[in-house]
Amino acid sequence: MEMSGCKRVIRFLIGVGLLFQLCEPSAVKCRNDDGTEVDWYILYKLPNVNDAGLSYLYMDESTKGWRLSKENINSKTGTLANTLKPLLDFYSTKVEGFGYLLYSDQPPQENAASSFGHSKGVVMLDKKTGVWLSHSTPKFPTYRKKDFWPTSGTANAQTFLCVTYSHSTFKDIGLQLMYIHAYSYDSDIPTTFYNELQCVAQRSCYPKKTPWFSMRSLTSLKGREFTSFAKYKRLGDDLYSGLIASSLQQSLYVKSWGKMRQPLASNCSIPHHVYNVKEVQLPKKQPFSDTVDHSKWCVTPDGGWTCIADMNREKSQADRGGGAICTNDGTVGNAFYSLIKMYEPCEGLHVEL
């Protein structure tokens, strides 16, 4: 074969290879109990009351509200296992072009200094898409084990938000995690991926100047708008009353952990009030108090905005980093607002809705 013919063949083979890469689907996406790709989902794991500690409610854009999953939260065929599969596979088969970042203020095998953010989550991505899975469960996921669910995670109620994004969105996600000053306890970020993710993985970056907070609009793979709120510890204010309520220009009902040393009372001294949710009732379930509910979320009174958050309303957490991911969706908002069984008004009494 003449040299020019060889070059044509080589160019053709290279072109076919590139085309194959472009057409090859990405495995890194949020997935439901069936393993089907979804743009986003929210889970609400039940507390361990009447042996329900592994049950969870599921919601995505197709369910029009809450649906009780037939799976357990630790199931190898449930929503979390299906979503985490690229990470769990990567532990045994190191494929190129995949990266991950696990962060937590309560990691599985070590202690995170309080100078880092009060925040928990999973970032996974390849060259096309990725997921940001924000959650409230200590020691999740376990350290490089196929059994990803920690036994300690069964006791209390927890929330999870998974959103699928394009690869390019993770530059902004890395920036938000920098403001949170997330404590990375395990990671493998390729050097070709965004510097913002690499420095968070290495725990080497944090804000050096004002403003001590950051808000970013994040567009999911299918075009849904989410708003990420992130605050650095030097903001010195409550995430909800000091940042989210004032930004949304709406009052908030906030669900956070009920076993805090110095809890913040409901706040009516500001234009948009912030009320503590004290009791929740999930659909067709008995109500339970915030002392067995470790989830963190807030919702506006009209059921418009809903945020899945990292932080509690506690005095010490004004001086820690953290954040929330919010969506302006009536179906989601009504699903969360309908859960509120009892809240604390500013007089300190508990009022049923």
C-alpha cells in the first residue's frame, strides 16, 4: 500500500474512533430503582421506628410527588446502588476518564476538623456527564467498599438529592464546594478535569476575600434550573436566615437536626421569617420528631422553593461552611410543605399545621 493510502486509512480509523467516543453513552447519571437514567431525584429515608430504618420515599419529575420505594436504602438494586455503580466499579476496575470526590464533615474512618464545612456529598463524573449527590448521612458512603451503606446510617431519617449535570457544570460545582470548604476524604480526579475540583479534592483551597458566600445557577442535563447556595465560615451567619431567606425574599420552614447543643430559635426579627420544623409526617406514616430526623431541608410557605441543605440551625454552625441546593418547583415544594406536622413559632410554642 502506498504511503498516501496508509495515511487515508489511518485518518479513517482515527475518525471512526473519535466518532465512537462521541456516541458512547455516559454511565455517570442519577438512576432510579430500575436503573433507569433520571435527570434528578430526591430520597427521604425513614427513621428506624417500627423497623422502618432502611425504607425510603422517592421522588423525581415523573412521580408527581412521593412514592414509597420497594427497595431498602442499602439494597444492591436500589436507587443509591444504581447511581453509585460507576464509583463502585471503579474501585476494582480503574477506567480512564472517570473521577470522583467524596466529602463529609463526618467521614467513615477519620475526623474532620471543624474548620471545614458541615457538608456531605458525592461527586462523580466522566468526560460527558456527572452527578452531584448531596445528602445528610454520616459515614456515607463507606470507604472503598461495595457495601456502601454504613450501619450507623439506619437510625435516623435522612435526605438525598441527586442531579445529573453536563461535565462543564462541574467547574461551578467545584467553586461552590470551595466556598463550603468541603472536607474531601476520598477522591481520584484526573489532572485534565477542572482545577476547582482538584483543589477541593486536595483540601487546598478556600475563599480568601469577600464576599464570603457564593450563589450559582446550575442547569441539569435536561434543562432544569437549580440554585446552589454556599457559605464560607467567615460569613458568620445562619445559612437559612442570613442567606437563603434574604436571597429568595420569602419566609422559610426549616427542618434540621433536633439534638443540637445550642439550637437557634425560630427567627421573626427579620423581614422574612424562619421557622423551625419540629415534627414531620411522611405520607401514610406516623409522625416523628426532629430528634430522630437528621435530614436538612427548607421550603417556602407557598410550596414554591425547596432546598436540600447541609446545615443545622445551630449557633456554632454560623461559623462553619455549608450550603443548600434549591429548586423552584411547585410539585416538589408542595410535597415537602405537606410533610410539616408541627413547627416552632417565634414565641417558642409548637404549632400544628
